[in-house]
Amino acid sequence: MGEDNFMSLGEKFESLQPFLDIISDKLVILDAGGSILFGNLAFSQFMGLEQHRIDHLACQDWFPEWSDVKDNLQNEKSSSRIVHLSIPNKDQKQSLRLSYTFDWDNKWLLVFNDPCEPVKNYKNISELLLNNLDTPLFFIDPDYRIRAFNQAANLLFLLLNQEPINSGDSLLELFIDPEKLNIFLPHIKTGFSGKSSTFVIHHAENSDASFAIEYKVKPVRDLREEILGVLIFGQDISRKNRNEKRQDKDEELFNSIFHGIHDPALLWKMTPDGKIILEYCNLASENLSNGEIKRWMGSTIEEFFDGQTEIIQRFYNCFETGISQHIETEHFLKTTGVEKWLLADYIKISDEFLLNITIDITDRKEIELTLQENQRHLSTLLESLPGMAYRCKNDPDWTMEFVSAGAEELIGYAEQDLIGNRKIAYAQLIHPGDRQKVWDQIQDALAKKQDFEITYRLQLNNSIEKWVWEKGQEIFDEKDELTALEGFISDVTERIHSEQAAEKTMIQAQALKQALDDLASQLDLSQVLKRILVSLKTVLNYDSATLFLRDQDKFKVVAARGFQHTARLINKTFPATDLLLREIQMVKAPIILDDAQNDPRFDKWKGSDLVRGWMGVPLIRHDEFIGLLTLDNYNPYAYTQEDASLALSFANSAAIVIENARLFEQTQQMALTDTLTGIFNRRYFYELAQKEFSRSKRYQNPMSIILIDIDHFKNVNDHYGHLAGDQVLMQFVQRIQEELRTSDIFARFGGEEFIILLPETNLEDATQVAERLREVTAQYPFLLVTAQTFITISLGVSCFKFTTLSLDHLIDESDKALYEAKQFGRNRVRAWQQK
């Protein structure tokens, strides 16, 4: 091969365009914006367009990958990669190998060939232009020396002179036959004068054979239009005759190959009048059609594919463009009347014939469609889950490989933002104070070959802090090596905050109790109410006394002492219109009656006939009237203003004690029960359940756990609002309570999850109870303020066995059974069975 002097010609492609059309590879030249400056004949045929129309193609219409490919090719001289080109006006793509690229003056030369061809490693453009031709081509400088040539030219001179040529050889010395040199020289001189010419020389291959070559001479100019030399291109015109002689043998060979194709194959012929008819069929196509295909021999494409216009057009396009197609299609076989999925190849083998090979892929396609449908169901399930399913690497970033659609609602990022840490790594979302804890706990579980379950905080961009619960497991490959982690993450912020609030309230109640120990030794409200009157007796003398507390617009007797029938007074109510009671409430100060029997304001009631001296003392707390004390004395003028001051001081302390006792009672209630539904909360359930578990374990008595989850409860909140959701929860709890025994322990486990402990109940009976609860829930609508709605529940049931390790173990089995109930469609009961 000669030196790369061809590169020194300034890469003037415009003068070489006629020769570029001879190259069998598809060649195109683009400007800086991606517009086509030139495409050779092979490229225009591939695109199915006339050569003068390809410059109208926008780059994104035929080569959408060009921008990315171009970025990766900067400063590269060559490359080889598979790319995908779009065929204009057709909904299809073709894969080609981009085998060579070159850039100069903000222009790009791209060369494509078929992916199945061997990779061509072009060292430079001259090698591309010269050696890609199978006909002789060489460049002559003004000194008649050969400066560049291709392999075909070298082979020609080997044939003629039995010696190869080298760069720099004189053309005048290469021709042994002066007669042929004299034919060459005038035409070369014509080329040096700036004109092109064509001539034919007959060469003798041996004494019995000869061949004729048609030579074309074309001047080559530099940028200043000065002639640098001439380009000589030869074409063997004797091949045409030889090809005609081989035609009969080729046809015989083709028939042998055609009938040897194992897959069903049809040969279609384009008639002179433009019709496509069925010419041949092989044995496999006869078998596919049960022999019916023979009846259709000679029929037109329109008759054979009646009504299937897309397939018909595909044949005409293939004949027109010569572009082979490889397409999956659902096809109605006219020969058998059966719908089948076929993998069809359309291959133009000449201007007259097209080969159509089909493979029956019906079974495979049905499996693919089933898998696609299953994938769709899985995607729908993942999208409906209130959380995020994931698959990630076990690295410090927790690099995500798959994330479900619930990610955006959970963390504020779309799933594609997390994949491969494209925008953010999941580890960055974990609260800095929890990152190490999360890593350590998961790694510890992996080391023990255990699933992991962990609760931690996320710190999101908008400064929102969320609590999440994560449960996952390790994934191993066939070599038992850890490849990924898979699991599920859900938002448990509401549950955690509820637990924290309850815990905070309990702490406050304990602190309050400690602070009031000096004032009152008993914080139980009923005991406090009784002790108030006992303590009052030590301060002021009375024959009988009553403690009233305000109950909306009435006053209720909550404690009494010294009466004949004290028990009958308890819970007795007096209207707020009572003159004395109303006056005390208004003035917020003690009132003394010297002789109650003579005061019209005194309301005489059974047991008050003996009362003479009387005093009423308000109970004020934070300037709010909460009740009053009344002191009765059988003697008139029993109480003085000093007594009133003393009683008021006592009452103020009593008001504190009552308020503290009330707060303590409320706190105790909040600590034990769910504030919305009134049933036990999760914390108190564990306390009671642990006692039952210990009892069952000691005596080996049956005990069952039912875990309940309201199906799609989020939809109720989203559609009707959270207040309506609260109404549904309260009505749901009421329905469930009506179906349970007094010995059963019913609690809210968190959010829309509830839990029931059934003492002395085996798995079969517990399952029946769960089924009854499911039916009761779904049977009637739940009434809202302006509407009504139905809900369903999923239930998981487990039962204590001698192998049960702990209460958490038993609850976990119920949770797994509940998970199965959800997986099998919700609104059902699943009992845990040991796998």
C-alpha cells in the first residue's frame, strides 16, 4: 500500500464525490449542525430516497443518536460501534456499524456498514477511499509518478507485469507494452489540462483469455483550483458477458439453496407491469400450510394478503428500496385460516425477485405477552403500595437499581432520579444521625444471613423529617455471592409521632404527679374527690358537705359527706339556674348564709331541712369556674368571713388537686388508649398481650393473634378527607367490638392497622372469627356526613405453638399472613402456616 499522500490533497471531498458513489459502504458527510452535505449512492438507497433528496433530512429524523455519538467521538480518529438509524417515512429502525469517522473544518465523514460484516479498521481516509473499491484506482502526480493506489490497482499490475507497484513508481516505466502506454498518455495529459476523459484498453490475461477495462481519468485540484494530479479509475467491462453466461448456473444454484431453507420460504416476483406474484414455495411452507400454498402459486400479493395492507406495502417498499426487513407480526394465514405470530424476513435478491422467510413464533410470543401482562400487574401492584419497593447495591450510597413509583410520594424524588444515583443517592436522604446506625444494623443482619427490619429518619430537601420503616433481604447469584438488596420502605411518621406524643404525655403526667405530691398524696380523681371533703373537715367544721363540679350547663355532685343517704346524692345534677350556684359562679367568691332556712335563694331538697348555717366556696383554676364546695351546719351563723377566706384558700388548693387529678386521669387514658377510637393503643396492647403470652406459654393454652389492615384506606382520606377517614375508623372499631368477647384484647396497631388477641382460641376458631369480622366490615356501608362508603379489610391470623419464641414472633407470623392476604388480592383472611 502506498504512503498516505492522498491525505495531503486537502481532503477535497467534493471533487471525489463520483468515486464515493462506487463505495459499497454507506458514506455520508455532515456539517457542524448535523445537516447532510453529501451521501453516496449506497446511503441514499439504504434511506429509500433519491440521492438529490437526502440533504433535506434533519439529523434527528434519521440519526437521533448523533448528538451523543458526536460527544463521545471528540478528538477520536476512528471508532466502531453499533448505532440505530431511522428509515424516513417508515416506522422502523435498522442497526448498522459506524465503522469510521473523521472530522475536519467542522465537518464529519461517517461510514456505515452491516453489523454482521467484519470490523474494518481504516487507518485513514485514503485507505477508506482506495481499498474499499474492488476496481483499480491510482493517483498520478504531474511527474507521472504513482502517489496513491488501491489493492485492486496493485493486483492489476501484478497480473500484467508479474510485479507489484510501489508509491513513487513512474507510470512510464510500468507499461511494458508501448502501444498501451501511448493510449494512456494522451488521456493523462487531458486530465492535467483540467478535463476528464474515458477510454478502453484490452489486456491479455494469457494466450487464451483477455479482458477489457474502461478507464476514467479525472483531474484533482487543490483549494486554489490548481491541478495536483489525475485520478485514474478502471472498470472491468468484460464481466458483464461472463455474468450472463453464469446466469443459468446461478439460477440452478439458487433453486437448490432455496429449497434447502429449513424455515417456510416464499419467492415473490415483480412482473414488468409492476405486479408482485408468488413464484415459488419451499417444502417447509407447504408443511406450514398443509399443502394449501400450492393453490396460491401465481396469485398476486393483493390476493394472497387480502385486506392486510401493511404487509402488502412492506413488499412494495422492499422492492423499491432494497432494504431488508426483519419484523415480528401477527398474521392471518389464508392457507389455513389460523392467526399466528410470525418472524418475517423480507430480502430483495434482485430487481425481479424478493425472498420472504417466516418462522412460527406463536408459542414464544404468547409466553412473552403473558410475561408482559404479569409485569403490568406487578407494576400496578407496586404503584398502589403506600411506600417504595426497591432493589439496590450493598454499598455506602445504597445505589438504587430499581425503585417503584411510590418513591416520589415518599421522598419527593421520581424513581429515575435515584437509579444509579442520577440526581441523589438514597444514603444522602437518611438523617445524618441515623446513617451509621442504618449501615451497621443492615450489615449485621447480612452477616447473620437474616432479613433486616429497621426504623429510621429521612431528612428531605424541604427540611421535612420523616420516619420510615424498612424491611429487606439479601439477593444472591448462582455462585451464592451477594448481588443486591431488595425490600420495601414505608412512611411511619404518623405512627412514630403518635407513639412519641403518648410517651411525652406520660412523662408529663409523671412529672406533674411528682410536683403535686406535696399538695396531694393521691392523684386518682375519685379518691381525690373523696379526700377533699375529708381534708376540709380538718380545716372547717361542718355537719355535711358537698362537692359540685360543673358539667356543661349543669352542676354535678361528685362527692358528699355527712348525709343520711349520701350514695343517693352522688351524680345528682342541679341546673345552672339555681340562684345560689349561679351567684357564686358570677362573683367567683364565697357566699355565706347565716340561716339558710330563711334565705329565699336556698333551694330546699331532701336532707337539707336541718341546714342553718351555709357557705358556698367557688373552685377557680386559671380564672375559670370549675365547681364549688358547700358546707352545711345545723347551727345558724356558723361561718364568718375569716372562715370564708380559709375555705377559699383550701378551695384554691383543691382546684389544683382536682385539675391535677383530671389531667392525670386524662393522661392515663391517653397513655392506654387510642385518642381517636378509644380502644387500647399499641403500647398498652403489648403490656396486656405479654401477660397473656406468658400465661399461654406456661400452661400451653392456645392463644391467637389477628392482624387487620383496612384495604386502600388512603383512598377514603384522599376522596372524602381525613375527617371522614376518622369517622370510618370509629365506626369500624364499633363494628369489630360488637363481634368480640370481653376477654379479647382489641387495639389500634398504627394508622389503619389493628390487632386482636384471642385468649384460649386455636387457629381454626381464630380464622372463623377473622372471617366473621371481614364479612361484617364489608357487608354494610360506612355512613359519612354527606356520603357513604364501603371498605374491606385484609386479615392475617397466627396461633401460639410450643415453638413460638416470643410475642413479637407470633405477631410477625400474623404480619406475614396479612402480607399474603394483600398479595392474593386483599379482602381475605390468611392463616399463617409454618413453611
